[in-house]
Amino acid sequence: MTTLGDVLLVLLADRGGTAHDIQRRHAGTFGSGQRVDISRVAWTLSRHERLGLVRSAASPTHARQRRYEITETGERRQRMWLLRVPPDAGAEEVRTRVLVAIEATDRATFEMVVSVCLAHVELSRLRTEPSQAAALSAESARAELSDATLAAEVGWLHNLRTRRRQRDRVETPLQ
């Protein structure tokens, strides 16, 4: 399954909806530059339904649309995807998990996702530590850029963990 499929499962775990609803929530999470065509969303949801990860029924508000809900199997799948970052996952995969966790998970799950992603990035950083003693080459410059990018990502993740999300404000009002 593609990352899109996993992202759609997380969005559905938070709240069911039509393919158009899910497409709008995806665009709201990742920005209009990452907008996914409705046909890809519909195809992915149909595939998930065949796999038993989601179920659908006629939408009560849109006569020609289906409303999708996640199944128990889909719930397990989306949770495993959120919390198991593969060793070879790049920065884009980490950012995808974190952004969808900000928008579509409860606070405890969000904090776990950030912690898992932070551990992954810190391990990646340890594996690619550049040597300042080496003569400058294109290879060493790329290694330094990679290290600087990873350092910035570590700082970003630490900062996110301490902040209150918009959905936290809605779920638990300030006292």
C-alpha cells in the first residue's frame, strides 16, 4: 500500500466521510501543493474496502456518494503505520506522519508519533555524522547538509512536542 493509503486510513480513523471530505482534509493537512486528485482518493478508498480496511454506505447527504468508515482491521493498520517508522524512512515520511498526527489523532497518539519520529531522526543523524577534519568535497558537503537538515528536523520535532495543537484547544478548553 502507498503512503497515501496509510494517510487516508489515519484521516478516516479520526472521522469518516465521503471521498471529497477526505480529499479536503488531506489538502488541509498537507497544503494545496500536495493536493491529491479525487480519482486517486476514490480508487484508494475502494481498494481499502476490498481489503477490509474500510467499509462504505450510501451517504445520507449526497445521493451519489459513498460515506467511508474505518474497520477494526483498518484501525490496527493505521496505528502500526503511524508508530512503526521503517529504518530507511526519509525526512518526507517522517514529516507526513507528524503532520497527519497533528491533524487527526488524539494527544497521546500525537506525542507517541513525535517521539518515534524523533528517535528515528536522531538515529539517522548518528549514522551520518560528517567529519569536519576531511577535506571539502561534494560528498562531504552533502553529508554536512544532510546533518544540518537532520539537526533542524530534531529541533522542529522537539518544539512540536511541547506545543498545544489546535484540536487540543477544541477538545480540552483552557482553564
